[in-house]
Amino acid sequence: MNRYVRYISSDGALVMLAADTTEMAERAQQIHKTSAVTSAALGRLLTAASLMGTMLKGEDDTITLRIKGSGPAGTILAVSDSKGNARGYVANPVVEIPLRPDGKLDVGSAVGADGTLTVIKDLGLKEPYIGQIPLISGEIAEDITSYYATSEQIPTVCALGVLVDRDLSIKAAGGFIIQLLPFASEETISAVEKAISGLPPVTKMLSDGMTPDDMCKTALESFEIELLDSTHPEYRCNCSREKVEAALISAGAASLKELAEKDSTEVCCQFCDNKYIFSSGDILKILERAQK
């Protein structure tokens, strides 16, 4: 089961969020029929979105992470609510490229280092907050770390990992984020750097049976930490027939008139692959509503 936890040090100088998102990444693979490297890329971005989503304050707040790289995977997008429930897609779900020299999936090449990471926070205000940075590596974790340093000026360490089995199922997926607060001492910063340098990869820890709690306690073993909250996020799409109808209305009267000439129109959700069928009569009713 997916699990998310957040810990804080006793002196309040740092927080650490960690998650096991194996089931979330597996669900994404099943829906989008992704190849190994795109499963890894999408799984990493979903994990990042889920972790960042839990930092949102409002119950209805959402965060969107969009990567547009120069690699063959194309645009990768993930959206999370404030409970860490995430959904996402990759423009080109099947990409086959050689492994890296170390035998690992080459996510960086699939994504492409030439591009942008855009972070959109919908906080219920008139306009969403939008931050955008150039990609650092396309490996995603490094890009998330760079976003926090550049756009939010928060010293952050991010680690993400997805282990794909030979049958394309997800053996392990998860990640963590450590953030230092402004009053963190040099001693605290050095202790975190030392701990991170000796930490195994996320997928190794998860494959060895470690929980998100274990990851936090291992990474911050030199600190006294306290559990703030935990939850069980999942891959969750909030699409509905009503939302699809609203999207059709936004397409405009001219487009609706064209669709009404067809016997039926099928709209497929890009996040969960649910299909919504509208007859010619349904489209005419939507057109009537649009013209009122």
C-alpha cells in the first residue's frame, strides 16, 4: 500500500517527507501501457507531485508538475491534491533507448535535458502561482531540487526512484524530500549532507523492505525527529461526465456544431483512459447550454 509520512526535527530546523508510491506507479503503468524508461520517468514525477502536494495548505489546493524536455518521451505531467493523491500522463508512453553504462534506465535521455520544468499551484486564488526553470538533467529529482533553490529559495534535497521489473510491472517506487528552514545552523546543514551522501538509492531501500518511516529515521539518524502526519495516497483521477461536458462547452459553438454532425463523439480522459460517449443529441443539448 502507498504510504506517505512527514517528520520534523525536534529543533524545527528541518522537515523530511518520504513516500512509497509503488502502487501509484504500477497503476499509472497499467493505464498508460508505458515502457520501462517512461514508467520510471512518469513514476518519479508522480512521486514528486504527491510529496509536493502534501505541502499544500488548503483542502482543495492542487499542484501540477509539467516537464517539457527535448527527449523522445515528450511532455510529462503529474497533478496532485493536498492529500498526495496524484494522476499523470506521458505524451509518448513507449520509448525504447539503451540503458546507461551503469545498467540503469536512462531517464535523463528519455526526458531530455534541454527543456523546462513548470510548477503550477492552484491555491484557490484568482490566478495560480506559476514557477518555471530550465531542466538541469531530466532525471527529475535534480530538477525538483533546482526548482526549490531557484523559485522558492528553500534548501532542498530530493531523491526519487522507480524500479521496473522485466515484465514491466513496478517492483518499487518512492522518494523523499528534505527541506531546511531558514534558521538551520551550519552544523545541521553539514549533518544532513553527510547523512545523504551515505544513503542507499530509494529503490534499494524499498526493495530491502524499508518503509517511508525507516527511510526518514535512517536519513536523519543523527537527529531527534517526530512524526507530524501520515497518509495513504493513491493514483486518483477526478474526471467525470460533467467535467467533460464543461470542456466541450469551452471548445466553442463552432466545434460543437461540427461534433453534432457525427453519430457519436468519444472523449477519452488522458489521465485514466475513461471513455465518455456523446450522441449527436447529447452534443446538441450541450450546444444549447453553451448558447444560453
